[in-house]
Amino acid sequence: MTIQPFPNFQPVNTHHCVTGSMRHVYLFNNHDISEEMMLGLGQGVSFIYWHPKGEMPFLGGRGTPKPSMEELAAQRTGVHMRLHTTTSASKAKQSLLEMLAQQQPVMLQVDMGFLPYFDFEGEAYHFGGHVVAACGYDAATETVLIADRDGVYPVPMADLAQARGSKFKPFPPQNRWYTLDFSGKRQPTAAETQQAICETAVFMLNPPISNIGVKGIRKAAKMIMKWPEVMTPKQLKWTLFNAYIFISAVGGSGGGAFRLMYSRFLRETAVLATNSRFDPCADEFQQIGDEWAVIGEKFRELSETADPANYLSDIASPLEKVADKEQAAWQHLQSITA
């Protein structure tokens, strides 16, 4: 049989896996908040250059505030959110089945490499920071219906359990799931959006370590030139392609390393706060997002060239320029919200 989503569940196309899964669950509970608003309220835009020993570098435009982006967004929209993890696969399964039996969609963190609807063209690929919404279940076939960014997909429970319990780095999912209480749901206030913007700007301009924020962009520009010294040619090509994925809309950033989504958040804030000073800031992040998109395409192009090591300056130089523009844009936002 064809599994149907729960009654009142609305599958919608989304931009980012976390905010998209939140939007699915929010809409089910009649709480209409845009993905862009959740990203901004959750202080979810940042930059990180991360190169763990023995692994390939990671460049990402998402932030990792504490509390998490999803928790901050929930707090500022009147939703009580709890994050759960367990080392027990049976406990994770039982908790999921109990919520599905109540016809409640459930946000799950998974390793996308184990989800059968993704096609990695025969290559082993693992990313455990992916988030989806389980929105239907067929007990006879033990199949779960999963809502992702571009549709709904039936996934055998065995595959889902593997995706939830993956040990692969980075970001092993640890059987994480979320429970949300909408009894106090509300729209965010203008003060909350402006607080979120101010705190994001401060973090981007004064990060605790040099591989985060604007400093992180500058560090990435320098370290990229050293990649051929620490990688094989095959690793270099894969790293370049991976960087493209996490910058582009294909990888779930909404395009331009989340800057295009952030631009739209600023436009929403201008309306909510009745403050037109946010509109020029939105224009700045639109332009910055477009420049990130060009940089992402350059990563992709170099990943397909015979010897990309000779052309890494074609990425490093634009990164330095976008860092200058980001610094000015975040300073602009800080001056408005401080």
C-alpha cells in the first residue's frame, strides 16, 4: 500500500533540513512561521572552517549557538522543545513508534548516507547532521514516511534505524529526536528578532576562536592554499566538491551559504519591527549571498578540473573579498540593533 502522511500534515518544499523539518511540524500544529524567521531567530547564520586531524576540511555557513538554533527559534516562538538522545536503538525505535501511533510528526536527526532515496552515485558519503520529519507509518511493512526538503519518501524502519544510529563523523546523530509542545505558541516580537540579529552580529565579528565568523572566512582563504600539502589529489577534489555542496542550495543552505535566507529574514524583520533600516541590510546580504553562490560554483568547477591545486587562488581571493563585505554588513546590523 502507499503510505499517506498523517491527516493535516502538509508536505512543502523547504530550503534547509532543520528549519524545513521545524516548518513541517509547526504547520501541522497550526503555527505558521517561515523558515527564514526560524533561521534568524535561532541565530543560525555564521561561518565555520573546521579541519579535524585525519579528516577532510569542512566549510559551513550555519552557526552552532548554545542553546541550539532550533531551541532558540522555539523559545522565541512560544514553543517548548526538548532534545532527546539515546545509545539504545530499541529505545529510539520505541519512542518513535509511540509518537507515530499518536499521529504526531517527529523530527529526527539522521545520517543521510543511509537514507535510500539519496543517490550518491555509488560513492560512500556520510553526513549525520541531517534532520527530517517522520510523518506516517505502515506497521505491516515497517515503513516510515519521511518528509525531506523536496518531498516525502517511504523508508524501511531498518534503514532509518541505521541512519539514526550512525557512528560516522562529522556529527553522528546519536539517535536524536525532538519533542515540541505548542500550547504556548505565539508570533515572535520585534524585540526578539532584533536581539537575535545583534547577538549573531556580535558572534560573527568577535568569535571565540579564529576559525569561526568573519575571522573564519579569512582563515579558510589562507588554509585553502595549503590543502595540496595535506591531501591527495583525490581528497582535494572531494573536499572542493563537498565545499560546493554546503555553500549551494543543493546542500540545503537555501543558496549562498544561508545568506540569501538571512536576507529574507531581515526583510521580514523590517516589517515586523516597522523599521526600514533593515532593508538596506537585507540588500547587503542578498549581494553577499550572490557572491557566496559564485564562490560555491568555483569550488565545483575546480573539483572537476584535472589539477585543481594550481587554481586555488581563484577561490582564496574571492573569499577574502567576501569576508570584507561580511564584516561591513555585520557591523551595519550591530549599529542598528546594539
